Amino acid sequence: MTANDDSGRRWTIGELAKATGVTVRTLYHYDEIGLVPASERTASGHRRYTETDLRRLYRVRALRGLGLSLEEIAGVLRQPGDDLSGLRALLGTQLAELELRAARMEQLKGQIGGLLWLLDKSVMPDPEQFMATLELISVYDSYFGQELRDQLALRRARLGEERMENLREEWLAMLRQARQYMLDGTPVDDPGVRDLARRWEAMGSALQSGDRRLDERITAAGRALWRANSAELSEEISRQIDWLDAGDLPALFEYFERVRKARDRD
């Protein structure tokens, strides 16, 4: 038997598997790759695990449960026991990945919820209308690459559903007020119109990440999407907002642009 200063109980591979719930096959694999090698061998070559091995196996299982790969776990175990910086960095990365995964699920949940809303809105759903919505989702994905979609999903997740719903209600209220100003022919230099435009822009800033380059890319993608698909997007939005006509949204955006230009001239 190999000399070892771990003077406690010894486990065969079968006993260790039974005690920990890890399969014998997995323990063989852990031994072969050096992740949890048996500290001792009998004269006939049978593995014997010590209390130190058992503690190491529990650490592997705990880290595996957090989603770390075997390679990442091996890196953690190579660090000194009192060096927590590497483990902290690794767990921070894992947390970021989990947040991203959750954000993607929330984004998908929102898309499916929107489609269900569309189906529930009519007693007999219009297949063409339903397919048009699916096509718009596909178009959106083509303008916003995976990185931008992930950033938008993370931003939404970090703001929270309650905050996002409040922003939506605020946006609808401003949209209704802007539409009334426009229909009334209110001049673009009217103080009320300018205040509304300022609040509109402030809402856009609240949804930004703070990363200037990233925000510029998202804004550019949104503008390109709108330029190429304004008619289809306006029609879809008008279906969701009963009081908004399909032609109102392009006119409102043009109205706000004239407000901005008039303000910049002053």
C-alpha cells in the first residue's frame, strides 16, 4: 500500500460510489483524468480512497453543480486552498452566463406571449396576420445580431418586469399626448411639445447600457430596421394599440424630429 499521511478510513471505489451517489464509471473517469485520483492502491492494484479524496470529490460535485466544466474545476483545485480570487472570478463568469441564459429565456417568453396575445385577440385568428408577426420577429433578428439581442435581453432583465411595464405605460401615455399635439397642429416650438420631446429622449437614455459604442450600434440597428420596415412595424404596433392608426407612428417620429431640429436651432 502506498504511504499516505491521511490516517483515517479507506473506501473502495464501490463504497465511495454508494456513499456519495457518484457512479463507479464516473469515479473511474475522474481518476483517469486526474481530477479525483485514488490516493492509495492495494498490492493487487485496487483503488483505495482516503478522507482527503472524499473531501476533494465533494468539492468537485459542488462545483459541478454550479455548472463548471471538468476543466474549470481542475483549474480551481490546482489553486491553493486559501486563494479565493480565481474561484471568485470563475464564479462571476458563471453567474454572468446564467444571467444571459435567463435573459434569453425572458426574451423568448415575451415573444411567445406576444404571439399568444395576438391569437387571443380574435375569435378566429387571421393566419396571414399571425405569419406577418412571425416574419417581423425574424426581420428583427436579422438586424439585431445575437450580441445585440443578448444585450437588450440583459438590460430588460436587469431593469425588471415591473420597471419595464412602468416604462411601457409611460411610453404609451407620451405617445397619446404627442399624437394629440400633432393632430391639433401644435407648433414644434411649443413649451409643452418640447417638454414631451425631452421626456421621450430621457426614456430612451434610461434604456441604454452606458457603453457608448454598444448603444450606438443598437440605435443604428433600430434605425435601419425602421427605415426598411416602417410600414409593417407601424401596422403591427397599431394592432396592439387600438387608438393608434398605422399612419400615425411615422408621422409622430417625423414630428419629434422637427421638434429636435427646432430646439437645436435655438
